[in-house]
Amino acid sequence: MDKYKRRVVFNGIAAFFAVALMVTVAILSRDTQLSEKATRTVTYAFTNSLGRLSSALPFSLFELLVCVAAIVALFLIIKCFVMLAKRRFSAGLCSFTTLVATVLCVVSVYMLDTTFAYNREKPPLDICANGDLTEEQQLEAIDGFMTDFLDIAYSLERDGDGMPVCDLSVEELSQLIAAEYAKLDDDYYDVYVPKAKGMAFSALMSELSLIGITFTPIGEANVNAQAPICDRIFTIAHETAHAIGIMREEDANLVATYVLINSDNDLLRYAAMREYCGRLLSVVQLLDNEKYEEYDKAIGESPVGRESYLELKFWQSKGAFNGLSEFFNNIYLKFNGQDLGTGSYNDGNFWQVTPSDPDEDGNVTYEIELSDIQLVLLTRYAV
């Protein structure tokens, strides 16, 4: 047996074990209790080892690995076609199986580190539950939120265009947010919080309409450094949640909102407010439409109105490959058990509103089951 045939056999064995590992993880991860234990051991082990390594590096390890992988894959594909053209079939097959085995091995390691976390328990947070607050208390809490939101909006230093000024890099913002994560004292959360990195390929990320991406085996959160500042801050918090084993998108949004809204740093708190202000306005619109119109007008006349317009304008000028990233991200999330796919990012899918039958005057009341994110925001301002 020549060297190429030996390598083909080796690649076949490696691919077999990789597939076996993938199937085993897919089956075992259906058990929530087992998934919780696996996340707290296997996933946290990756974060506490490779996460510390990636955090120590002054550049994005993920981007470097992607570049190396792309070069190696291109080399193997070209070599495969060249060998086949020369009728050196053993060498061509060797290149092809090397590529396949390498991809399967990487995917199997990724699944071992990540898949369990998609089926773990919900994050434990000190927040109100549905029914804890009356409608009047909800409106009072929302009034406190809006007062704080507008006060911060007017107090922030802004540039000539009207955007908040922030001279901190992604890495420096990540350190501030990591300090907020350190306040989560339940052992559900990993004790080590890795550093997020600004991406060298941020321009490409913008054209993909992506603000962040986390490769969990190396415990590294990567953030689009071109994104508007509030998007950047919230994404750092969101991707950091992924990096410590909180994989479901709605849970990553939930924990990110919790750590930011409870921060004493005005800019961090404001980023969470900007992200989910509309979710509280939706509640007010159902409970007190007159108050809703008052809030909506106040926000539109504040610096938030101009900022929102500039953010929208920024993202409308990007997104040349948005459809591509949306397609693959949707498939990836559904493969990992998130039935809503990319709809998992939208908190509007996680509350329920049941209208009553109209009374004699045609008035309708609503029974509202709030989402966890709405409850997080209300809890912060409930008296």
C-alpha cells in the first residue's frame, strides 16, 4: 500500500470517529439535565483553557484560523483537481479525503463544545415573574425606564452627527462588560469571562449584516468594529454570553440585557435601553395608548430620534450579502433545535397578547404574558 492509500485509510478512520462523535453528541444533548452537566464541564473547560489563550492574544484568533482554513481548503481542492487531471487518482483522493476528514473533525469538536449548551436550562436571573406586577405597577416601572432613558440620551456627549461619543475599543468595552458579568454569582455561569475582539474584517461583516460571531471552542467573541456604538455594546454583551456557554439566542439576549440594564455605567445601560425600548412601548400601547403617544413623541424629539435614523441609514447602506448570512444562520439555528431560526433574535416572538371581546362601547382589553426581556426591564425600575 503506497503512502497515498495509507493516508486515505487514515482519513477515513478519522472521519468515521468524527461522525460517531457528532451523532453521539446529537443524541445525548436531547437530555436537558445531561446537557446542563456537559455545558458546565466540557464547554467551561474549553472556555477556561483556550478562552484564556485567545484573550491573551492582541488579535482575533478566530479570524486567523478562518484565513488559514480557507487557504488550506483551497490548496487541497486545487491539488485534488490537478492530481485527477494527471490521472494520479490515489493522490487526488488523498487530498479530497483530507479535506473532508478535517472539516468533519472541526465540526465534531464544535458540536462537542456547543451543542449541549443549546439544550441546557434557562439562565437563572433575579427578575419579576408574570403576575408579580399589576398593570399600574408595570406602567409606573415603564415611566421610570423612560425617564432614565431620556435623561441619559440628553446627557451623553455626541458628535456632530448626533451619535454618542465613545473612544473605547471593542476590547476596552469588553472589559467593562466582563466586570458586569462577574456580578452573576450563580454557578450556572462560567467564572471566567473571555475578552471580545474587534474584527479586522469588519467591512465584510457589515456587508453580511452581521455585528458579531462567536467561535465557542476557542472562547472568543468577535464584534464588528464598524457597527454603531449601541449596536456594538449590546453585541459584545450578547456574544460574551455565547462565549460562556449561553447559546440559545433569546437567552443570550436576555442575559446581555440583564447585565447592561443593571449597570451603573450610563452608556452600557443606555445601549440596552436603545435595543429594547420598543418592547416596553408595545406594552404601554396596549395598556394606555395616550401615554404611548406621549412617550413616542418625546423619544422622537430627543437625540434618540436622530441616532435611530443614522443607525438605520448605516445598515441600509450595507448588507450586500445579507441574504446569504441569513440563510445559513437560519439553517444553523434550526439544526441546533431553535425552531424559530433567526426569529429567535426577535423578542416579539416571546410574549403573548390575548385580546378580550369588545364591550358595549367597542373597547378591548388585553391579557399580556410578558417576555423575560420585558420582565428584566420592568424589574430594574419597579418600586
